[in-house]
Amino acid sequence: MKAPSILRLVAAIALSAAATTGVSATEDAADDSGMSYEDKLQACAACHGENGDKPLAPDYPVLAGQYADYLEAALHAYKNGRRQHPIMNMQVEALGLTDADIARLAAHFASKEGLRSLAE
């Protein structure tokens, strides 16, 4: 699968996640990407779980309860290419994450209760 095809797939997943929640891009001030913060949050939730505590796959990280500055740094690193992951680099690009989006997403997932033990 070529990179542009993957980008379209990631964007379609993000828009599909937003559509299933009933949140439209106009409800929460859509930016230049045409997506609102809520749309972007739902795109993250599609893989990491609504609260960031139920990843879709075992190798996807739990975001809930992580330090906000860590999450912010990771998203910025994906955005500028310092950190490489085929899905995340494209997801950050497809969603058009702004610095404000990144800060808000990091704060959101940091505020959620993390896993208490590996047994959960």
C-alpha cells in the first residue's frame, strides 16, 4: 500500500469515527484540516480507546494516565518526524494536528485514570 493510500485510509477512519459519534466538524470550530478537536479526539479513540485505556491492539500504547508533557513530546516528535511509526506519522499528518490540538489531546488523556496494574 502506497503512502498516499494509507493517508486516505487513516483520514477515512478518522472521519468515520467522528461520524459514528454524531459530532460534526462544525460543532467544535473546525480548523484548516476541516476537522474539529472532537473529530481528532475520536480518531485517537478509534485505536487507543475512548479514554485512552483500551488500545485496539496489544502493541498500541495505553494513553490514559500518562504524563501530559510526555504525550505532547511524543505527538510533536511524530509530527516533525523525529519519531517514526508508519501509522502515527501519517495519522498526525492526516488529522492536521496543531500545537493547540496536541496540548489539548495530551491534557485529555493525562487526565484519565491509567491502569492500576498489569493484571487489569
